[in-house]
Amino acid sequence: MDNLKAYRDKRDFKKTREPHGAKSKHKTERLRFVVQRHHASHLHYDFRLELDGVLKSWAVPKGPSLNPTDKRLAVQVEDHPIDYASFEGSIPKGHYGAGQVYIFDAGYYDFLEDANTSEFSTKLEKGSIKFVLHGHVLKGEFALVRMQDGKNKNWLLIKHRDKYALDGPFDIEDFVDDKIKKISRAIETDGEHINRRRDKRDKKKLVEHAGTEKQDLMKVKLIEKVPQEQGWVFERKYDGYRIVATRDKSNIEVMSRNGINMSPLFPSLVTCLQQAVVQRFQLDGELILEDVRGKSFFQSLQKGEPFRGGLTLKYIAFDLLELDGNDLTGFPLIERRALLELFLKKNKFSMVLPAEILDGKPNELLAYAEEKGWEGVVGKLTSSSYQRGRRSGDWVKIKVRKNLEALVCGFSKPSGSRAYFGALILGYYEEGRLIYLGNCGTGFTDADLKEIYELVEKFKVNDKPFAPTIMVAKEKEVSWLDPQLVVSVSYNDWTQDRRLRHAVFKGIRTDKTRDNINFEEIRATLPPERIQEEMIIDGNLVQLSNLNKIYWPDEGYTKGQMLTYYDEFADYMLPFLHDKPISLNRFPNGIASKSFFQKDVLPKNLPSWLETSIIFSESSNRDVHYLICNNRESLLYIANLGSIEINPWLSTYQKPEMPTFAVLDLDPNGMDFQEVIRVALTVSELLRQIKVEGYVKTSGSTGLHIYFYLQEYYNYEVARNFVEWLATSVHQQHPQTTSMERNVNKRKGLIYLDFMQNRRGQTVAAPYAIRPKKGATISTPLDWEEVNAKLTIAHYDIRSVPIRLRNMIDPWQSIWNNPIDLKSVLAAL
């Protein structure tokens, strides 16, 4: 049976650029989905799921929604070919579906309930499917349900209530670029003109895709440690220009990542690409200049050809994005890599080489890179698709040599025998403010000094571009500039006041402008701002002490760094501490020295603004004065006592018998952590079955904690009964690796499913609390998707978590919107 007959019967492929297509026999590891904005006679969105070699398709008039209360009409249409997933452009007037097609979102999807494709297909025929989308905008659980209206083609597309769901009004058009809307409006008023213009441009389709949009290329995320898990491949981090090389028949384009045409600078690469046997392709790679020993010469590269003798220009291709008109970006990297090697073997380019895949153990690669004098290494997931414009973490870089890009904001007078200038004044933009990075006075050749001086002459200004309060070294000797010129510098480290230490000039970035410089690496590597020994917060004086005392001897982390973390990220922690009694575990001399526990404090010895609460202790038969931590100043005061971790009760002092949260603690107890992950995923599945929201975090020590928001509706007994039922259900599925036995000797080597934390007076390390453990690990809230074989507790520490919090949405932000109805849940069990 030809599933695509209806599709082909409606189209004249001599006049429309839509793919003719064939039922795909290519088996991919994951099934794709795509949502296309289709401005035809009426604007609508086409929702497509890859299944059985075709794209099952629905027209959604209002587009998909992330609000579970929206039930979007979805009209099932004919199956489309798989390669329609990459189609964008105009369909000519007078033809079926005439109008403009634009890819709104794309990615992969998983079955929510079904074990295989056969089961999913059967449910599709019956009229009800559930799936999980992994897109850029559309994420999480969805359902398609056929309406019982006798027409058999009308469905409802419904978002499930999960962490990606939104409660407010959702208009998909809010996510569409104004330029796309403008094109659509132009088509409505002048369709023929747009189509004619588009037809002329079609000859340059590939080139335009590589063109001037900064977001075209997949981005690489800077991390500190080389991933150790399976499924990664590693390449050298090259010191050159990121280049997209595109050929469309006789048309060759060599473009920088920011859309600057580099063909005039490197004509030999253009000539080389013209020798290709294949007429249409697009490569992503790095253009480098090396000597016979493999030493990189970035400064010479910036001036373009010709180069001095002994230097060789090479284009290191690490990805093949398009081939013969086929978009390969949806294929996994391992398949694109195989196609790239075949492509290069067939074409036998003189200066285009494949990026070498590095052998060796991941934990030895950085040392190898340092020995070779490389910048670092790049890691890529073999299963990763090519995600244009995204920094997803599927591609990562780990640097040996520190370098960054900065703006030239001025220059100082030369001294001694030096001509033109002494040092460059460097800066970058942070939320619209120009920030001073320091001065760079070394690394220049005589030719560099002359060239830079001549370049910046046109940027001279009278006024200092920095705020008046920012003091610049040797400011009286500085000539100020409009910050336009981008340079690359290497440096040893950051100073405490966030200035570059020993900055060395590497080269001018002729491929970049102020508007597309990459400031993200600066933000990711900046040290935290130094905390002061005396701070006024909301009118309250907070006095801090011994900021330079080493608290983590192996890593050299200080008490000041710990306090800086709590100061910056207090807003993430405080909601979980609100009105809760705090038990202190104090390490006045750091984690290598003795600690002691403290619950009772003397109010007369405390600042007047610090809140306490008296709670009767049955075990000691007396009143205990507990500290209460409801604001930033209280958090800093507690941490300054040497209480590295913050340990709150699960209930408030006003309602000590009614917990705010229930917790299931997965304590590995010596068991392999991969089994802990498997057990956690069983918990997740059980919660999904009973429709309860659970929130997972690392303990910061060895295990995982799963939280449930109770909103102080139930007492500890009810909360404990629920968590005990959950632990029992998990134990039944993992009887060989888990235990509920409280006797330590009877559960050695087994994961302890601890539900007994749910008692008055018990404490659990707060979300985002630093732990007094090696590496200064942090109890970090996770997205359930992060609970997989790659998860390691040690990854979440005082260096990585701040970067994480500055660059992603808190995965627990929805916890306050999802209290669970425990009595209903328990009654239904």
C-alpha cells in the first residue's frame, strides 16, 4: 500500500518545491516530530509525527498549546514523506496548500505508555495516542484524541499537566519572529510577487541558510570536566575560525558563524570546494593555519591569504549538514559523521580534512591536549542531532588554555621603545552595562601595534565609555574608544576583583562584531563577586568573619566562597526554609576538622533582627530556641557560624505537626549509583501512574531525595504512610537491591528506602544547600530528564551549580503549584 498516494495526487512536483518523497526505509534511533507554521488561505499549524516510514499529519488551526485547559482542534490530513520535516518555503499560488511554510519547532518524541511502534500504531488507529515531545518550545506530555463526531478526521491535541505546562493564556504566535509574520502578511497582499522573488532566490537556498543569521550553527557549551560516560566522542578544540562552507552548484560561500563572507580572505578554500564532485552540500568546520609541527597561528590567520612560507591553511570539517538537497541535521551525529567521511573520501579535497576522533580514556584527554599545546577538547554525544542555534549540552568544550573575546574600549600611551600604544583597555556588556575586564599589554608584534592603532582611529571618542564609578588602570593616560573592535586574548586566571590576570593578545576577530561577540564564556568563568565582612541588608547589619579561611583543603575553597554562594542564590533556597526551625551542623575550621551539632541558641547573644522560635523538646523535656531563616541576612548569619549545610525541619514552627513536604530518601548504602538511578526512575513511573508530582534532587552526598509538596494539609502520620507505601512498592520491584530495614547491619550494601525522615524534628539538607563533603557538592534540584545514566553527584558543586542557575530555569519552580491530595491518593491505592 502506498501511504503517500494521496499526498502525491494533490501536488504537481514540476511546479512546487515540496519533496516528492518516498516511504522511508531508514530506521532512526528516535522518531521525529515537526510543527510547521503554514500561512495558506488561512493561517494554521501542521503537526507531524514520524511513524511507519511517513509523517502522520494534522492541521491545527490555532496551533499547539502548552496550557492543559486548551483542547486544540487537529484535523487529520494525508500522510507526508519524511523529508517534508525539513521543508520550508513557499507553495505557488493556485496549487494545493499555496502559501508560506516555516518550521516552528522540531525534535524527537517518545511513546508515553506504549512499549513499541506496533502498540502506538494500533492506538492511533483506535483514536487515542499519548506521547512526550522533546522540542525547543513544545516539551513534555501530550495526547491526540479522535472526536466522536462521525467525521473520523477531527482530533483534539491536548497538553498534559506536567512541569512544562503553563496556566496562563497561550498564543503560539507570540513565539514567532516578526520577520516571519511580515513575510506572511506580504504573501497575503502580494502573493505572486513574493513567489516570483522566492523562485529567484531558490537557486541560493543553501547559501542563505548558512548566511547572516547568528543562530544558524549548533553551539558548544563550556564545562569544567570531561564527561566520563559512554556515548561521547572527543575531538581537538581547534584555534581558528568557525566556518560554514556551502556549495549550491556553481555558487560557493564561505561564511563565518556570524554571517560574514570570508571568501575574499580565503580564496584557496573557495577554489578547493569548486573541485568537488558533489554539487550541493553544506559543511560545518574550523579553518586553521598551522606549521609543519601542527602549531596554530591564529594571528596570521586573521589577515587572510597569502601567508608566509611554512604555514598551511586547513579546513577541518566536523559535520555534514546538507547533501544533495537533503537536510541531515535530524540524523544522529554518528550517522552524519559516517556520511561526512564518505563524502570527503569521494571528493578528495586537498585542504579539507575530517576532524580527528581522539582515542584514549576521557580522564586522560585534557593532559594529552595540554601536552600538545591545544586549547582543549570538544565532546559530542554520538546520538545528538544538529540543533541549529542551540547550546543544548550535547556538544561541550573543556579548555586547557583560558581565552575569551572582548571589546577594545580604549588604549594607553606607549612607553619606552614601543610605538602606537601601550595596552588595550578591555570590556564586555552585561545587561546593557559596559564592564571593565582589565588591560592587555603583551602578545603584540610591531605589525599588530600598527594595524590595531590604524583600525581604532575611527572609533575614538572623548568620553569614557564605562560608568564614572568604574576605575581603569592608568586612566589619565587612556584614549577612549567606542567599543566596536573585537579581540581574542588568553589569560592565566581572574583576580578577586574580576579582572583578567596576565592577559595576552591573540588576534583581532575580523569575523565578529560587537553585536555578535560571545560574552557567555566570560559570564560562565567569572569568579563570584567578593563578599564583604560587613553588609547592610534591608537595614540590618550582617558581620561576617574569616572569609579567607580554607574550608575545603583539597580544593582550596574558602569560607568566603561559601558565603558568596549563599548570598547570590539565597532566593532559590529561602522558600524551602521559610518559618522552619533550623538545626546547625557547625564546621568552624572547615570540613577536615571536628564539627558539632547545635539546635538551641541563646537569643540574648543574637542580633536583634534574627528570628527564633521556642519549641518544646520531648526528648530533652525542655524548651529549645531554634533559629528561623526567612531572609538573606539570616542565611548568611547561619552560614557564617560554620554551618555549611542548611538543615531545616519539614514543617514550620507554627504547625510543627503538619509538614510542608514529605520526602523519600534513596540512600545508596554502598550500592552502585546506577542502580540508585534505576530505582529513582521506578519511583517516577509509580508517581506517573497515580498522577502525583514528585520533585527529585541530589542529596549532595551519595543519594537522591524525592520531595512532595503537602501545603501543610496533613500530619506526619499521613505523610509517612504515603511515603511508606511508595517505598514498599519500589522495594517490590527491586527486592534484590533495596531495603526498608532500619537496622543498619541488616541492610548493608542495599539501597535504603528511608521513609522515616517524615517525623517531627527530623531534618533534610535543603535544596541548593552546600554539603560538607569533598568537592563542596550541593544538594541540587533536578529535572527528571536529568536522572539518567550520565548523572553523577560530584558534578553539582560550588563551581558548576552557580553556572547552572545563571543559565537555566529552576527545575523546581513549579513545585508550589502542585500540592498533592494525599487522602485521595491513599484512598485510591
